[in-house]
Amino acid sequence: MKISYNWLKKYVDLDLSPEELEDKMTFGGIEVEAIEKIGENLDQIIIGEIKEKYDHPNADKLAVCKVNDGKNDLQIVCGAPNCKSGQKIALAPIGTMLGDFKIKKVNLRGEDSFGMICSEKELGISENHDGIMELPEDAPIGKKLSNYLEVKDTCYDVEITPNRPDLLGMIGVARDVAALLQKPLRLPKVTIKDGKESIRTYLSLQNDAPDLCTRYTARMIKDVTIKESPEWMKKHLRSIGLRPINNIVDITNFVMMEYGHPLHAFDYNDIAGKKIIMRKAQKNEKFSALNEKKYTLEESDLVIADEDKPIAIAGVIGGVNSHITPKTNVIVLEAANFLYSSIRNTSKRLNISTDSSYRFERDIADETVEKVSERATQLILQLTGGTLINGFLDSYPDPKDPIEIGLRRSRVKKILTIDISSDKIKQYLETLGLELFREEEDIQTYRIPPYRKDLTREIDLIEEIMRLHGYNNVETHIKPQNIMNNKEFYLRRKAKDMLVNYGFSEVRNWNFADPENLDKLTISEEDERRQNAKLRNPLGDRFAIMRSILLPDILKNVIFNINHGQKDLKLFEMAKTFTRNGKKLAKEIYHVSGIMTGILNPIYWKEKQNKIDFFDLKGIVEELLSIIGVNNADFNNSKENYYQPGMGADILFDDLKIGSLGKLDPKIAQKFDIEQEIFAFDINLDKIFTLDLKLKPTYSEIPKFPPVLRDLSFLVEKKFNYADIINTMIEVDPALTQVDLFDEFTGKNIREDKRSLTFSLVFSSKTKTLTDEYIHNIINKVKNKLKEKYQIEMR
Amino acid sequence: MKEKLNEILIAAKEEIGKVESLHELQQVKSKYLGKKSVLNGLMRKIGTLPKAERPKFGQTVNTAKADISKLIQNKQQDIKTKEYADKLESESIDISMPGRRKEVGSLHPITKVMREIEDIFISMGFEIAEGPDVEDEAHNFDALNTPEDHPARDLSDTFYIDDDVLLRTQTSTVQIRVMENHKPPIKIISPGSCYRNENDASHSPMFHQVEALVVDEGVTFVDLRDMLKIFVKKMFGEKIDSRIRPHFFPFTEPSAEIDIVCVKCYGKGCNLCKGSGWLEMGGAGMVDPNVFDRLGIDSEKFTGYAFGLGIDRIAMLKYKIPDMRMLFENDIRFLKQF
């Protein structure tokens, strides 16, 4: 629904800007979906006066005017018939934008024109394009037209939720706004002077469908003059997108938009039998509506009829047979209410949606009928020169008593947390039109105004209190703990789960350790892992320190299992390691360590069994690192003494050591009584958790063009390592998106210091299909680069 | 002529009948229906016949052609059906043979139980808190209201690293650290290792505990009792009820010990519960106001409860593990059972 700022101002003092009001409404439950500034395009239009008018020497229909803009006299060529000397006019000077049209200096048939005199249509004020807009005598020359006309307004497009039909009019919205701003609501003062004759001699009502027509009232006014509405009313109607038609239609529309309750006016002379009948339509009854369409009605439709014919489809649309015409002299003003579901069905079936049906189908109040009737009557008497015929016909079969709701202050606190005083609650609810009529201890009892059918229970009132108090106007109530480190907690779990899925079993050892283990592993005396937390009263020498490395205990588990006939093992442990270095407490660091030994895969009839090798271990470690967010670690030759030389690697991330892996030096293994090959890894989890790693994947565009695959084989000296070679290749061109090692070959026919490498190259592009030539070029670039850096020989 | 045609038909029928492959069938097809076929040869002789006989003759030849064509088509369908059946026959396997499985490892039973406990409490809004294993006396004893001369402080009970540095004897230390750094409301559990100087079939010098701490306005003793009941049922099943009975701990008041219905006999009495029908599960109580006061928490405004449970014992009960030492032997045949 559309709401006008200026119109709202009639009912409530707005000392806040249109933008502030938007915010207030949205956070008060009236969601503003769009906002439109009216009259902003008129900012450049100024008021001018035609000082002199001459005939155009070369064109019969044009005139040349001398127009004063408050400072200078401008020559302007004008073609309007009502252009005359002394007339105050709306002047668009050179440079003005009228919509997309820019006013420029032009020459019209030999006469220069420095601007334009505008019609109302050109200004977007009305549809009138018969001539230029004529401004009153008192219009101040040189001033902005928009200020003079006060056309500037802000129009809000608001979403009215289905529970609030009372907001389908300006007053309803103003009431909420007033309550939100805690300002008084100004309702229009309505007084009607009684007429002389009695309405009963003119008209009677007959309600044949009291279940569908819950209330019907009629007033009559005679001697009305149908003409244009005054400017103020047209302005209001236009501001919310309604087209002014004539005074009577405009008044019914205006009052509908004011109170959210539709009205209808009939031409009395069209009503046969001096009687208005509310009845169900006959099956297949025909009706010609105001929208120039013919409808066939059903028995479920409610019509307003006279003795001969239907004159309106109740609440939906009027008929051509009884509508207001320029000749209308006596009118019947209908203010009524209908069963919302009936209106909805009819409107839906006939596919007619009007401002009227939109409101009636939302269950508006019977009680508003009197008010809108009085208000419209008042305006009709004021604006049409009509005379009221005395009396008010009212068919109201089943008036309802007002609803009363008890509200416990203790309950308000219970639901909302906030402790609001009884006075404050009363203030909030009374501005919404609720009437406090009883108060005892904790309980206030309110009488609910009829237009608030949504308020039926205590909890509904509590909602209103919170809405007016402001949802965000309350201090934080839930205090977060933020004790748990969710990231580390769940990454540790993920790491364990991943290892289990790769065949590893978790071991748990005591944190006490044998200091001799460090000697066995030939950990140097300077190593941090030698700074042990020593127990004063250990269980024995073999449990004298808190362990600073997990591997020895896992090796102990290995030999235990080998001794029990279990030779193929994959074990891991995740635990804290302890060192103590001058500080009172120990440094406790989470590590995950593990070993693999024996046969890689379990016995399977279709496969031969492979012994575990370095790359089996490395693959798992790489996977593990990637699970916890490390995707591009470097592997350098290890500085640990316990790996077999040339078969151990330290894992580095940005030059920071985060772990190691490799084949245990057989001599070291022997010290733990192990004869099998052992592949071991160790990762410092806490160090990884300190890194700034991107754990959340983000989408990257999937190439639309199929990838192209090529192989590349060459001989290269063994001294160059794979990682360097592949990095060199991938950097050559962005279209080379992936390089995988396909094969390594040494021996037969190859010099001893060389090896043959075969790579599978993947080319893909997001923007084009890659041609053979293009790929060929990249491969050549790759070859040249490799020749230059590593002196490769192509095979 | 007619005889000739009949002979051809019979010969074709016979030949088609013998065909076994699609390739052979193709050859037969070109022999009888191809450009150089006998039938086409006959057709070419049509000119030698008297005019009146020609249409009839043409018709007869065409019918013969259609018959042969039909025979070939049927044969082709037969061969295809048979080939498909043969293919299926030859691909059939012994589906009882083992599938290709990846070797999967196992989590340690303590880890499994710990996770279960963590998840139950996380689902009830608790957070996980951690603290150091190597602790000072202040957190392990003083803050927990343990008197200077309490026997727990003995070397025979507690592992010491320095005069006042030790291995925590309970995870209650984490309570203290959390309350030092966070204002209420607090709702945490802290699982972790603890150490006591004892080693036998039912005691390990290193063992695992989970400690719970809830501090807020309005936390009551009944909340504690009910939370324990809920936890025990979630952990062991609806049949396992729990109870608390008065006890003494220096840092809780009132204090209680927690019993659960014996998981083996469901309360009837057995060797596991030594006939009582109940198993002891841990300690609990309302946080002693002294503990709060020492930490600067307003003990008039806030109340709280804490309880501690032995994870290893829960694991042993849950998995029916007879000897605590098995938990740390790491026999792969044991580990892979979980």
C-alpha cells in the first residue's frame, strides 16, 4: 500500500525526516519496501510571468513571449492557446531536465527560444495538456514552483501484513506512527448539520443476506454539483497514485484511503423502487461493471440491488447503471461492511481486484462504517454545495460487544525480559486506541478498539508493547560464553577420523615417559624436547619425565603387537607433549604422530600385496594436512636424526616447521627391538592452529570448455627435484592448469645420474576452446624453460 | 520355373537354419537376396516369358524373396538373443567372494566414550573447556578449598614436578581457570587426563575424567540431580537410572556421590555391582561459596553445580572391558574391536 508523508502529517506531527520515518515504520512493523520522492524533478522549475506576447512572424499557431524569471526577461516561443500576457506560468529554464528531456536554447521558425513554458502534464502534476499551467496571481516570480505548490512529498510503498487491515488507511498508519513516536493522533473533526427532509421518504434498506452483509448504511445528499475536486484533495490522491475523477468519486476514494474503509456513491435517480436491497445474486444474473466489462454472477455473490436490478457487486465494483455522472444531482452514499470471505471468493472468481475489494477481503470492522459515512458526508457537503437529507439508514443485524483483554505485568516481563512500568504499558497501549478500564494489582484490563481484530489474547498485547518499545531497544540478555575453541576442537576430531578412515588405529599411552627414549632417537642435547618436565616421585625410572615426543611410545606399541604376531600395523596417537623451560607450568602442545609398517593393503584375492613405502606415508600425511587446512606445505630433507638419510622430510609452511615424516633409520628401529621397516610421521597441531589458514572453501568458476590433455616425457639429472620442476612448469601459462607426474623411470638405457619423468599436462580455459596451435606453443614454452633451467633432454 | 523357385526356397531355408553367426548370415543374405543372387537371375529371365505370364511370375519371385528375407530377419533376432545370453553366461561370477574393502582403523574406546559424552553435553548447550595437565597447587588444591594438610597433597597420592607444581589430580582445575577468566553464566564440561600415584587392575596412574560446571543465577541442587539423571540416561539408555547420596568434597557444599543402576544386572545385584545393584560413577555438588569468594564471584547472586565422572570407568562399563590396563596396552586386536 502507498503512504504519503504529507498526508500522514495531517494526523500526526512529524518532526523527523522522511528517511527517519521510513526507519521508524520498518522497525515498528510496517515494512517499507520502496520509497519514492515526488516533485523532486520540479526543483528546477521556477515561477515566471509572461510580460508581453507577440504573434510569431512565421507561424500562425506559435507566439513569442517575453517572460520574466525574477531577474531577466527571456524570449520564449510558446504554442499553447491559453498563453497570455500577465499570466503567471511554470518556467523550465535552459538546462532543466524534464524526465529524460533536456531544455535547450532552440530556434523555432526563425525565433530564438530560451526555455519552455510548461503544461501540467509536462510537469507530471496531472494529465492536463490542453495548455500551459496557469498559476494564480499571487505566485511569487522567480521562486521554485515545487515550494509554492507544496507538491514535494515522499511516497512509501509499505507491506501491510494480513493481520493488520487497520493499516490499510492513512489514519491507521498514522495511529501506529503516533504510537511509535509517542505523539498525539489528530483525527479529523467531523460535524454534520442536519437537513430538513427525512431520508425515509426517499429510500429504504432491505437486508436479505445478513450473513454476508454484516452492516449497510446509507445517507443521501441532494443538489450536489459534480465538478473537479479542490487542489489539496487532488494532490493527496495523486501522491499515492490515484487519479482524480470528480468531487464525489474523489471524496469516496479520499475517505477510503483515510480510514482504510471503502465507500460507494450511487446516483439516486438510477435506483428503482426507492429501495436498496442487499441480496445474493441469482444464478447467471448479468452485471455491467464500471470497468466496462460484463459479468455473470453466481448465487454465492452478494449484490447491492434496487427493485429491478443489481447496482453493484457488493464491496467489489459498482455498476454503470447507477454511477455518478456529471448530471448526477442526488446521491446515495453507501458505507457498509461485508463478510470478507465472500468478497474474496467473488473477487477471485470474477478476477476483479479493486482498492475496495482489497480492503473488504481483509476483514475490516463493522464499526468504522459510521465514521467513514460521516466523514464523506461532511466533505460532500463542503465540496459539492449539496444539502443533506436528514437521517441515517443502518442495517446492522448483529453488532458485537467490544473485546476485553486482561494483561499481567508479570507476564510482560516473563515474555519480554524487560521490566516496563504499568504507566508505560498504559501509555503504549492507549496510543494504539486501547482503553484501560480496569486495573487491579498485576492486571490491567483493556477494551480493544473494533479496528484491531488481531488483538484477541494477552500475548497479542505483549507483542504490541514490544513493538512500540522497540525490538532493539533492549540490552543484550544472553551473554555468550566463548570458552570453547570450536575450530581446534573439531579439527582435532576431523584429523582423527581421517586417519581412522585411512586404516589407522588410535592408541593411547601414558604421558609419563622414559628419558632414555630421547637418547635412542638421538635427539640432540640442545633440542627443545630435552627440556623436560621431570617428576619428583615417578612410578619408576621408565616414567621419570612427561613425554616431549610421542613416537617412542608408539614404537613400544609396535613391538608389543609384533611380539603378539601382528606385523602389519597403522597406529596413531593424538596427545599433548610437554616441555618445561624455566616457567612454572609446562608448555603443552598437541601433536598427532603415527607409524605404518608391513603390508599396505589387507589380503585381497584380486590384488597383490604391496609393502608400505615412503610415498604411501607421504600421501596420507598430505591428506591429513589438507584436512586441517594446510594445502601447500613444503617438504625439505629432514634435520631429524632418526630418519634414514635421504628418506626423511621436514614439513614446512612459510619456513615454519610444522612436522616431519620419513622412514625410521633401521639402526634406530633396532634400538626399539624392531626389525621391520617403519614409516613414521609427526605433526604439531597447535603450531598449525596458529597459522592463518583458509578453511572455508570458496567457489571457483567451473570451466565451460573441455580440458585438453597432453603428455610430456624427458630425461633430467637426478640432482634436480620434482617439486622444483613441477613448479617451473605450472608457472609457464595460466592455461596450463594442472600437471601430474605420470611415471618415473631409471635404469635400462638411461645414464645413471639421470631419470626419465613423464608428466600429464591439463590445459583448460574459462573463456575459450584451446586450439592445437595454442597448446603447442605453451608446450614449447614449457620445454624451453625446462631446458634452460634443468637442461632436460626430450625423449 | 515354379519348381526351380521351390528348390531355391528349400535350399535357402536349409542354409539359414545352419547359420550360427551374424557374419555367416550376411553371406547367406547376399547369396539369396543380393544383386547377383539366383532369384535376381530368375527375374532377369522374365523377358523370355509370354507377356500374359510375366506379372504372375514377377509376383511369385517377389513373394519368394519376401519369404527368404523374413527367414533371415528371424534368424538374425535368434542369433542376437543367443549372443546376449552367452555374454551374460560368460560374465557370471561367484558373488559370494569377498568385496574389495578398504582397511579402516579404529578410535580408542576412551576417545569414543569421550566424544559421546562431549556430544551429549554440547547438545544441551555446554561448551568444552581445556586446561593444563601440569598444574600448580593453587588451582589443584587451594582454589578448590583443599586444606594445607589434606592427605591428597601427599607425595604418595600426587605426582609432583616442583614444590608447588604437580600433575592435576582432577579436571576440577579447569573450573577454576574458567571462572578466573569468564564471568557467569558458565556452562562447560572439561574432559581430560588426570594423574594419581596408584597403579593396579582398577587404578591407572593416568586416567580420564570429565568435569561439568554450571554457574548462573538460580542454579539449584535439583538442577544438578536432574542433569545427572538426563546425562546418565542419554549415555547408558533409558533403563539406567541414577541417584545421588551425601558425601564430602572440600569444594562442594552440599556434596554428593553419584550412583547409577548396574549396567550388567539392571539393579538385581551381580558380581559387577557386588550385589548392590548400583555402581559408583563420580562426585558432585553445589560449588562451595568459598570457591566463588576466592574467585571474586558474588556467591549471593550466583550459584552453581559441578560434577566429575571417570571416563575410563564409563568406557569399561560400556564396552564390558575387564581390566583397566588393557586401555593402555594398545593391542591392535583389542583396539580394532571398537
